[in-house]
Amino acid sequence: MIDLYAAATSNGMRARIALEECGLAYKLHPVDLAKGEHRTAAFLAMNPNGQIPVIVDHEGPGGRPLTLSQSSAILLYCAEKSGKFLPKDPAARPAVLQALMNASTDVTPLFGAYFIAASAKEPHAPTVQLFKDRVRGLFQVWDAALAKRKYCAGDEVTVADFSLYAGYARIKGAVPDMLEGLPNVARWAGEMAARPAIQRATTF
Ligand SMILES: N[C@@H](CCC(=O)N[C@@H](CS)C(=O)NCC(=O)O)C(=O)O
């Protein structure tokens, strides 16, 4: 059994999607960020950075417990533990990792920066616009890519799709106009949203 500590953010959803899609048994422990539940001594003992998501796999490698933070590390851990969604073929794997990193280290942090800038007491409009344009620019590139292939890294669903979908779902819920006019992204997102595991993972 795996314990998952998460909230309904893109990083939290990324970890939960990983667990659901990989079919790993887990228990969700919702963390209320507004109440500071990520800064308690118990939470900081799991992740000294005080950030969700965190998993504790009581049957980790070698049968020993493993505590793991970083949503993309959790995503890769689940993929490797289950043997799903991450090709072993060295010819196929780089494209998946490239797509994964774009989703995890470009899309989500840039949207995070946008969100912080836009939520400031006195938002600096050019900065807010800059981050908004950067996020949209990333999705415009995804739109062109998804015109040519079914999923982020080819014809199969991979960890990259789960990572991008977590970011997409968060943005779509918070700032839908950022994603308007991207038909191929919309087609892909519709397919991802129809997956039962994704539906379970995005209902907090
Ligand atoms: N790179 C980390 C980022 C984690 C992160 O930023 N978590 C946010 C929620 S999405 C958080 O816990 N924020 C609370 C804080 O930083 O005080 C990951 O991918 O897991």
C-alpha cells in the first residue's frame, strides 16, 4: 500500500494520475495548503521542502519503505514499479523523457509563475502577460505536435501525457482562455479526460 499526500494542484494531480494509471493501491491523504498542513513537523519529516505531493511506499525497493517527493519522480517511480507507460527501448525512451520534461519542468513551473504574478496584491501587468504568453506558447507547440501524433510522444500513452494532462487540467480550470483555439490539444485532452483512471485521479 502507498500513502499519497496531495492537494488538487497540477503537481498533486500528476502524482495521483500516476498511481491510478499504473494501478497501484494507494490511500489519499488530502493536504490543505491554505491551512498550512504542509508545514507541520510530521509533513516536513517526509519532505523538508514542505511541498506536496509526497508518497510513502511501504513496500518499496527491496521490500523497504520509501518516502518520495517531486511529482515527476513519483510519476517515474510508479511507471517503473508497474512496468507501464515508460518504454524500455532506448530508441523510444528519449522522446518520452523529452516530452515529460517539457510538461513537468516548463509548463507547470511557468504556469506557477503566472499564477503567483497574477495573484499578487498589485499585479505587474507586463509580467503577468509575459508568463501567460510563455505558457500559451508551449501549448501552441504542443498543438502542432498533436496534429501529427495521437499522444505526446507517439501513438501510445506514456508518462509524458500524464504530466502534461495534470498541467492542462489545472490551467483549464483556472485560466481557460490560455488554452483557447488549440484544436489538437483539445482533442488530446478530451481523450485523456475520458480515461477512467484520470477521472478518478482528478476528483479530490
Ligand atoms: N517540483 C515539485 C513542486 C511541488 C510544489 O510546488 N508543490 C506545491 C503545490 S503544487 C506546494 O506544495 N506548495 C506549497 C508551498 O510551497 O508552500 C513537484 O513537482 O512536486
